[in-house]
Amino acid sequence: HDNTYLRFFTGHTAPVLSLSVSPKDDVFASAAADETMRTWDLRVPGCLGVLRFPGSGRRPAVSFDPEGLVLAAGVGGNQVKLFDLRFASKGPFATFSVPGEPRDFASICFNFDGKLMLVGTAQGAAVSIDAFKGTELQTFRGHANKMGLPLEACFSADGAQVMSGSE
């Protein structure tokens, strides 16, 4: 390995802030500061599709569910939108509002069975959400985050614990 780039995926006009790889096939999703989310296939030269979320001014995040069929996008500071990847251009099939003040999404992930989502923020909290109803289940606080850095959070493999880090 000589640490050279094998391929560039071009299209975003601002820094990419979130990436998620499908567990099912050679597809991945990206979300950027240009207020777009793009889907890509490693076997295809260009992007498969672009979804725009204009006017939010907030950091986005994306994640595939464990089956690779649903793509979650945390956008607009307080919304999680769920897309069927096969019909993403038709818009989300569900939209949930995350309670509280608008947030900059740092991460979003599903637990092992796809029933829960965990949203990490730059406001020092992680929020668990029912992936079917959109209801907030628990907010995890107490992180030192004076610099407002993006707080990554994830579930343990068995979904029994939440892990995150801070300054």
C-alpha cells in the first residue's frame, strides 16, 4: 500500500461532515455543509442522487439502518428524516422532530435491530429516539464540551449501552 488515493467522489461544494456506508452493498451516503446529502455507489462514476436541505445553517448527519434499506438524515437542527433508499427522490417516508433547542448533528446511528436511533450533537448531549415513532427515549448529558465540538455517540453491539466522548 502506498497511501495514494484510488478515487475522488466529487460533487459537494463545502466540507463533508458525515459519511455512512451501507451494510448491504457498495453504496454510501454523505452529508455536507453545502446543505446537501448525496448517495454514491462505488461502481458508478457519479453520485446516484442529491437531496437538498436549504436554509437550515446547521450541521447534518447521515446513517444507514442495519439492513441498508433506510437512510436517516439529521437536518435542520431538530429533524430526523427517514428515506427508503430505493425511492429517496420522492422524499422522506417519515420525519421526526428532536425535542429541545435546534442542534448541530454530529452523528446519527441505529442500534443492532434498527428499532432505536442515537443522535450525537455539538451541544454536549446525545439523544436516543424510537426509530418507528420518533419519540425521544432518553437524553444523555454531562459531557464537557465548552468548545462545541461534534459529539459522536453510538450504541454497544448489543444495544444495551451508549458510548460517547468529549473534550
